[in-house]
Amino acid sequence: MTDVAAFTGHWPWKPGGMDAAGLAGHLARHGITRAFVTPMEGIFWEDPQPANERLAEAMRGLPLTLVPALDPTFPSWREDLDHCASAFGTRAVRILPGYRGFSVDHSACLELLDRAGRMEILVIVQLRMQDARTQNRFAQYADVSLASLLGVAELFPGTRILLGGARLGELDAAAAPLRRLDRVFVETSGVEHVGGMRSLIDLVGVDRILLGTHTPLFLTRAALLKLEEADFAPAELKSITEENAYRLFGPGSGSPPRTAS
């Protein structure tokens, strides 16, 4: 299985956390053989790039792939994106508008979406990292508006976007634009409720859903139980846990999609 929503480092307001080796071992014990990983320090440090560089070094030889945290309002983001693409073979970046203090329609964010699309790099837009009700009362971060994001996505039909931490209710409310925007994908970490996974397939189709655990902030086992509860057909499960990641991220990121016989 391939996890497209994992993190290393320590959450500032919660004990625990995992380094790269610990994360790889932990996920392997749950049957996850490849993970796309963002350093949590990159969410909070003024310049995210040192956190990206440090994680890239720490994950050498591990079945982990760096997803750099980028802030398009930071002066060096263009150079950082180019460096990550050339030095690390970056196929995806993660932006966190709510945590970095910019809107999805900020001119710098629009430039990043355009540039990433031309470079064929997936942009993971993190709508939230945790439920607002569990945030530290001295550190409140606003969720990203899915409606606003989808409005921006309309402007960049060539850019692939993955929604990080999206909830089923907000996805359902945006069903019409979601169905129209076939280069917008969803990872599963924020989808809860009994029957939620089946409802997600009804919304966007099985080919646009990828497994996301949100480890270590969420329980890895809980992400897998959602798949078991959904009682997917083997082909559906293979798409969500392997093949769709291969389509988005390329070789080394899952199983190639099935071909018609």
C-alpha cells in the first residue's frame, strides 16, 4: 500500500512524533510499503526549505519520498521548487495556506499553481491539519475554504491538485465542481463516518481517491479500518491503495494500473 499523507517531526502541541526511520518502520508494520512525507517543521519554520533538505537526507535508503512544504509567499520559493525537482526528483509539493497565512487566491499562490502545472508537479493543498476544536487555544489556524480552492482550480485546468484533510460533508457540498474538475483528487485521511468511503466513490469515482493516513497525528490503523469497513471490491481497493498513486506520482510510488486484457 502507498500512503500519500504522512509526516515526520514533532507537532508543537502534542507529545510524540516520528523521525524518518521510525515512520518507515511503523508504516511497514501496517502493510504500507511506500509513503509520501512532509516534514512538520516545514509547516512552522519561517523558511520551510531547511526542513525539506533535512528530511531528504534522513530518508535516504528508506521507502519514503519527500513532499516538500512550500510557502509561495516566502521569497525563495521558486528556487526551492526548482531545487527540489532537480535534486530530489520531487513529483509533489504541499502547501498549507491556513498555517502560512495566505489565501488560495493570493497572487503568489496562483503563480505556484501555474508553475507547478507546467512542471507536471502535483500540488497537495492541505485544507486542515487537525480539527479546529482540538487546536491549542493560543494557536488557532483557519481551515482552507474548499469552495474557494475549487474556484481557483478552475483557472488552472492543467494543474493536478490533491485535497489534503478534506471532510466528506464539504466534499458533498461541492459535488458539482468536484465532478467537473477531473484533475482534482482526494486523499482519505479526513473522511470519517460509517459508509464514508463508499460515499466518496459515489462523489468523485474510485480513480481519484488515494490512501492517506495523516500519521503520526492520526492513528494509522484507523485509516486502514475505514478501508475494511467499506468492503471494497479487490479492484477498488487496489486503485485506492496503489494504482492511483502510481498514476499521480509515477514509478516507485505504487503498482501500475491494470491494462485491459
